[in-house]
Amino acid sequence: MNISYIEHIGIAVKDLNKAIEYYEQVLGLKCYAIEEVKDQKVKTAFFQVGQTKIELLESTADEGPVARFIEKKGEGIHHMAFAVKDINGALSEAEKKGVQLIDKQPRNGAEGLNIAFLHPKSTFGVLTEFCEHPEK
Amino acid sequence: MNISYIEHIGIAVKDLNKAIEYYEQVLGLKCYAIEEVKDQKVKTAFFQVGQTKIELLESTADEGPVARFIEKKGEGIHHMAFAVKDINGALSEAEKKGVQLIDKQPRNGAEGLNIAFLHPKSTFGVLTEFCEHPEK
């Protein structure tokens, strides 16, 4: 498997605007995009921090995965995403090595990436995402 | 505040050796150091992933902060650490802007860094660390 860097850290928040204010006003980071990902029932806000993005996630539905996460664990870090060169190959290798996949096939994520999630039961509690830039 | 990149992601695990095996054998990352940080009652394993490190954390004491985290929330991402140029300035700015500090003064962390934590109550649920490389 060829993981090149941490593409982003996903953080579940209750109120996107209040969280953006904290990341901008206190930490001095700059929100460069806000995007709704209907498939995942979230509104996201992006910040570039060196090589890695912070992706704040606010649920757009009471039964969405981010809403359920906050209900169970509270606000906080929701997932970690690795940039991979060949997402199909990475998924196939992970599955062959015993990892339970949430997505057997990549789907469309924010910013036009091909994405897929591994189940946290197989990854020591970390909801883990693979991301592939389609143009690379 | 001058945050330059995400220095590391701290991940709480129950069994460091089993988790290292997953990160090496499945994800293909390389554990380059194992270090005990007595102050925080943890044994840590480090992996470099692009600009950012993954720091696996196993508690060395039943009452340690990582043991308590796992008891409450299960294994998973424990904290996010930002590299800052001037940790005293960053702490002072955060406090001035209403953030509750866990460490008012930096202390010694793994790999010889000066570190300090912000309280997750003030940071939308994310235990947030500042790290300063003393030589820079």
C-alpha cells in the first residue's frame, strides 16, 4: 500500500459557524471552502494546515453519521484520511489482510476526491479513510 | 498565532504491539521509534506519514489519561498537535481569547519537544496540543 501523507483530519462539530470562528480567530487558520456533501449528510469547512487539511463536519440530518457520532462520543475528531495513489489497490490489500471495509468500492467525496472508509472495528478504533486524487 | 503544520496525531490504543503490527503490516507505515513518556504515563510508537507523525499511545498506568480516555470513549484518536514557532506566545494568545489551558507553561514531551495542551472544553471537543521544536 502506498500512503503518501495525511490528506485530512475530520472533526465533528455541532455548530459549523462557531467552530470556524474558533479555528480562524483563535488558531489563525483560514477557512478556504465550505461544501455540502449530501451523500454523507454533512456540511464541511476546510482549512489547510501545511500538507494536511482540517475538515470540520456539521451534520445536516438528525440521523446522519456525524450526528450519531456526536450523540455517542461528543464533539471531537471523527476520522483520519490517508492520501493513497491507488485506492482500489489499497482497499483490496486491506481487505485481503483482514480489515472490514465500509466501502468496498470508492465513492465521491468532498473536493472531487475518490474516497472509501475502513471500519473502526478493524483499525483500533480509528475511522480511517483512503482518498485518491483522480487527476494524479 | 503561527501554526505551520500538524505535528502529530495521537491515537489511544490498548495494546501497542498489536496496533504497531496493523500500522506496519496493513498500512505499510514504518515505526521508527518507541518511547516512554513518564510524565504522561504512556508508551508511544511513532510513524512518519508525510509531514505529520502518527503517535500511538498505550497507557502505562490504570489511572493515566490515556487509560481514562479509552475507558470513556474507547480506542481512537486522542489528540491533535500543531507545530508552532513560539509556544509561549501561542499559549498566551489562546488564553487571552478565552481558551482554557491545561498547561499554562510548556513542558517536555516526546522527542524533546516543548508541548502544552488546550482543554477540549474550549476547542470543540478536540484535545489540542501545541508543539515547539526547541532548536528552531
